[in-house]
Amino acid sequence: MIPRSVAETLRRNLQQFPIVSLTGPRQSGKTTLLRNEFPEYSYVSLEDPDARAFAQDDPRSFLALHGPRTILDEAQRVPELFSYLQGAVDETGESGQYIVSGSQNFLLMEAISQSLAGRVAVRHLLPLSYREVKEAWGHGPTTEEWVVRGGYPRLHDVPMNPDEYYPSYVQTYLDRDVRREMGVVKLAEFNRFIGLCAARIGNLVNVQSMATECGINVRTAKEWLSLLEQSFIIHLLRPYHRNFGKRLVKTPKLYFSDTGLACSLLGIETPEEFLMSDFKGALFENAVISELTKASYAAGKMPEFYFWRDSSGREIDLLIEKGGAIQRAIEMKASSTYRPKFFATLDGLGDVLGVPPEAREIVYTGVEAVETKHGLLRPFSAL
């Protein structure tokens, strides 16, 4: 098992909260992480029909049998259990009583917000980060290899090509989550919709265009985007605006949580195909944002990430905010050769946004890290 960075955060939270929740996409390694890092906790999966039926029919007896210090996996399958879970943890108020995990963030968070508010630490686990793989192996793959393969643990545990893994992953996701749990019946259209999302990586979301191309109405397209985001398949990056309310209504940009899945949907199967692809820049941009998002989640924080674009179309790929102030402005360049013009946009807009040169950064595919008068040049491998 490759050690996961979020493990330390989970251990700390178990000393602070009665319940710790871990959500993330299917096959991101949640069950493996929890069972290996917390062997002192008993484990029960509510995917198991017998366990699920027992929890649904007699939740009090179920919790009496599976007392404190239990991992409840795929807990969103029995939402009625959460009300009884509240009573169980309130009896003593002790920390670290239960760990609940699930792959459907929307369903799990709905159950948590209704019954367990204030009693639970909510954490997320995305697929492996480049840093986790690099530290486990002692070296990392090339940037091109990483973008195409992605971080799903299965691809790093057994000899398997991405073109063998991802089509099955999508089919499993469609069958288990979309059809059974989320009630989507237009599976062919939904499958096509996911492909349209991949073709729009790094672009502003145009819901009307996507709905028209997929043969669905705008309302359905919005619902499917929300479903994909809540399932950790895609990530929507909001535009930065000093008025926070306006950020919520402006058009976001679309990215995937894992570039390997995006490459598979785009038919990119090798690093060589990635280097020749029209999507090279967008996929590299996606890879950087994904890595920073994983690092934020591992630390137990919600990413405060935005992009910035002015009326003339000038754009900064990523702004990182904290406490209402911009901490870093980052541009991504899918090139292994540094050119001074890389900093042109950051030089022009950094002063406008009040970002000093030491907080400006270019991430590229080269190997040298250099501090320049314009800002920091950082390799992806050292992100």
C-alpha cells in the first residue's frame, strides 16, 4: 500500500470529533487506507446485502453489534442509520467513535448535515498524488506518464494499462452510482455528457452548448454537472472576484479530478499521444490544479482556488486565497524549456491584483527550479 498523506489528518481528527467521515471517488483507496491505518477499528461494509438489510431493519441492534471504534463503509447506502448514529455518539460524547466512508459525497453529506452536524469531521480522498507515488517509489514518473496514467491506486498496484482500466471504471461508475443511486436513466446520453466534459477541460462551462450537443435540456445538464462534481469526477474552478457573492454566479472552468480518466475519455493512451495532443496545455493545467487540490484535502482544508480573467481576455490560471487575501498567483506552461515571456501575464496582472513577485509562480514540465526577479519557476515534479 502506498502511504496516503491524509492519514495524519484523520488520526488527529479522531482525537477531536466523535465521527470522522471520508469521501472520495470510487476506487480512490478509501477502504484500503482506513483498514490499514486503523486496524484497531472493526470494519463493516454496507455494500454487503446482509449488513445493509440488518442496518435498515433494526438500526439500534446494528449499532449495538457494531459498537464504537467501527468503520462504516459505503454508509450512504443506509441514510436512516445516521439519526441513530447521532444518539449513539451523544451518549458519551467521546472522540473517535466511528469512521464513516462513502463514494457518493452528495448522499453522504445530505445524511450528515441532517443528523450529525457538529459531530463529524468531513475529509476527502482523491486518487494518489504525484508526491505520494514519488515518495513511495523513491522517484516519480515523467510528467507525461503521470498525466496519462493518473493516480487511481489500482494502476500503481498491478501491471495494467490505462486503456484497460478506465473504460471499466466508467462503466462501473455508470452502473453502480449513476443508475442505481442517483436515478439517472439516460445512461447513453450521460456517458456522452462525460465525454463532452473531457473535451472542455480548462474551458468555461457552456451549459447550453453541452445540453444541445448531448440532446438533453439545460436543467438536466446542470444536474449532471452537479452530480459529476459531487462524485469527485470533475472539479469546477470559480472565477475570482473581490465580491464573494459574484464568484458564485459567474461561469466556472471545468477540470477533472484525475487526468488519467480525462485522457482515456479523450482517446489519449500514451505519453507520446499526450505530447502531440491539442489538449496538452489544458491537461497539464488540470494536473497542476489536481495536485494542489489533493494537497489541500490531505491537510484537512478546503481549497480556496480561483482563476482570474479580465474583460480583455487576459487570464491567470490559478489564484490561491486565504483569509480573503491572494496568497499565490500561478500560471502553468506545458513546456520543458523556460522562456522569460512565461511571466508576461503575471507581470502585467500581478500588480493589479496586489500580488508581489515572490508570490508569483510558473509551473512547467522542466526540471530546474529557479527564483527570478519575476517570480518562482517550479517543475511539476517538485510541486
